[in-house]
Amino acid sequence: MSPATKSKIPSTIEKTPTGISGLDNITNGGLPRGRTTLVAGGAGSGKTLLGMEFLVQGAMQYGEPGVAMTFEETPEEITSNMASLGHDLNALIRRKKIAIDYVHVERRQIEETGEYDLEGLFIRLDHAIKSINAKRVLLDTIEVLFAGLRNEAIVRSELRRLFRWLKDRGVTSIITAEAGDGSTLTRHGLEEYVADCVIFLDHRVNEQISTRRIRVVKYRGSTHGTNEYPFLLDHNGLAVLPITALGLNYKASSERVFTGVPGLDDMMGGLGFFRGSSVLVTGTAGTGKSSIASSFVDAACARGERALYFAFEESPDQILRNMRSLGIRLDKWIKQGLLKIIAVRPTTRGLENHLASICKDLDEFRPKVAAVDPITNLISIGTPTSVKAMLTRLVDILKGRQITALFTNLMVGDRAETNTEISSLMDTWIMVRDFEIEGSRRRLIYVLKSRGMEHSADVREFTISSRGVRVTPVDTRTVESNRKG
């Protein structure tokens, strides 16, 4: 091949963006334009919803009308299902942006003869495409067409002809298929070889916690993410989080952010934390970790910055009530739209789905600061290793968006290290401990580390009262008593 000929070969094939959050990232731009993508998976894995989301986003974001030909669900059923994700299909149908054609196939009407073919389907699909000038097509699901056929030769021949027919029309297509028996991705085992792109969906349950995952099995003519990625199905549609594609390429800001705790800023060189840094507050139960987190978001909102508070232990009302006793009125920031408290039990979903959900909240609310309280509770749904892996990704995500984040963690006994062992990921590590002196409970606070800044090595007293939380110097008696204890 001559150099001149080589220069004419495109570096990558043309792509059609799906409009689905995260999916375009792991496919490096979308699905192959004018070609067919196979979406395979078990029952309830989300195949139909992914295909319909592809059509809806194409019509709404990219001005590309789409046709859905379904063999199992009626237009009314699909319209109702998509409404639960916030999409008004009827409006798109009236505007000729979407067309839905339901084909009822009776198994007993399919006879195994050498004359069996899909000509009738092609005529019907061709009419639907031309009626709205469709650029995208969904066929859901392929097994129904061949449910009564036992002749594999006919099935293979017609499958090849179907894929070729779609490619000749120049439409970007998704064909859904049921998962195979393990030896093949699909029931017939041929679709995965004929398709230009193959995506596999999986809905698994581990220790009574379900997780949806997506994997790009193959993609002719293009590089793609090869790992499994968690994805969410909620009222906003489908979203994929390409969490394993994160890297250490975020910027480091020199801007400082006040902590919100009088006296603690003094321990941080008088200026507080670095913008976009990660802060860990560790302590035993009742030492005031949540109070520090609340003071932190309260100070951010007072500066006019948006803040997200992820609570894994208390309800929003409980947090608001408890902080009012300290003179911290978080409810006013919620009313002003500067603060959002998201409270959820860790056991409601898997670790990676928690991460995907957090990322979606970050995208929607776009905060400047975030608090995660406490990360200890995540241990109930994963091993220390898996929790550390999830938190590593979360820290990278927050740093990449320059969000200053404060994490609280329960200390186990007198052990300085956290039970999730993530202190090495943190830029600043603050320890809060309590002790008794003269029949009274007292708290001490100190900074174990703070990267890139001068910080105090002193042990100071940490007080919580109706006037809030504050850090003050300790007298010699307190230090000596604590040392002896």
C-alpha cells in the first residue's frame, strides 16, 4: 500500500453520539454511524430503555428522528415506561420525531419453509423510516422474529440479511437480544459476530444488593473502554459512569477555603484548606465530626457557594435539628438553593452505584464544596479494599471538578489509622479525640498532616456549644491530664 493510499484511510469511523451520559465517553464518541449495534442482556437488564433513550436523545439533542419497531411491548406500554424516566414520547410522536411500530408475531404462524424471509418486515420498516426521515432505528427484541424457527441455516441467513439491509439504508441501528446460555452472548450466537458494535448489559445481585453494569464487548474500527461500568436507571433516564477511566491529571489550586470553625483556620496557617483538596476528619463516636462537616458547608453557603451534604447515617431533618442546637441554621441555605442534603442508607445499593449516583448529583447541583458523612458506613456493603477503591475514585472525581470535599470517618478504638485506610488519599487529616478531666468530658483536636501548607502541630481544645463549634488553645493541666490518661 502506497503512502498516498494510507493517508486517505480515516483514523476512526464516523460516530453517532447517543446523548446518554457516560456512554459516549466509554465508546469514544458514540455508536458507529450508519451501522448496527447489538445490545444484549438478561431480562430486566435495561436493553429496551437504553435503545429508547438512544432514540429520544437523538430526537431531542441532535435533531435525528428515530423509529422503534417492537415485537413485545405496545406503543402505549413503551410510552408509559419512558414517562417514568421523564420523557414525553407522545409529544415527540406528534412532532414526527419518534415513530413506534408494534409488530405482533404469532409463533404458530411461523412455518419452517425454505421460503421464510423478512420481506414483510423490511417493507414495513422502510415505510416507517421514510415517514419521518429517520436516522436512528431500534429493533426490540430480535428473538421474537425467530421464535418458531428451528432451522439454524434460515436463522443465520435472515439475520445476516437484516443487518445488511439496515446498513444499506444508512441508519444507525440498535438491535436488542436476550443473553445466551453462557457460551455465547446471545441466544443464537451469530448476532454478536455480524454486528459492528456489541454492548452487554448485566443486572447482578451480590449479598442482596443489586448493581447494573455495562460493557462494550467489541467495536469495529474504534478504540473503546473495555471494563465493566456501573449504570443507573432513575427518573432522569439512563446514566453510565466510566469510573475506571479516571487519572491523576487534575489541577492543584492555590486558593484557600475557610473551614467554618473558629480557631481551626489558625491551625491551617490562618487561611483554611486548599480549594479542591480532600479533608478527612477522624474521631471516635460523639467527638463532633458531623458538627465540623456542618460548619464547613455552612461557611461555604455563607460565601455564596453551593454545597452538597451526603449523609449516610442521619435524615436531613435530624441533621437540621441537631445543628440548630449549635446555632447553625442550615435550613436557610436549603431555602435559598445553596445547600442540598442527600441522605441514603448505604445498603440501598452497591458501592459503584453509590458512586454513580453521587456523580449524577454533582453534575446536577454543581457544588463548590461537598461533605460525606460518614464514610465508615460504607463498610456494611463492601470490604475495606472495595470501599477504598470506590473512595479513591470519588476523591479523583471531586479533585477533577475542583470541589473541596470533607469526609468524616469513625476511628476504631485508639488506632490512628481509619478503618477504610484512605488517609493516604487525603490532603489534610484532622483528628478529634475525647477524654475526661475532673469529671468532665473534653475534646482535643490536632492536624496529623496537611500537604503543601504550613500547619500547626499543636494539640488544641475543641468545644461544642449553643454558640457553635470552636477551637481554642488548651491549658497545661488539660494536656498533662490527657497524657496521663
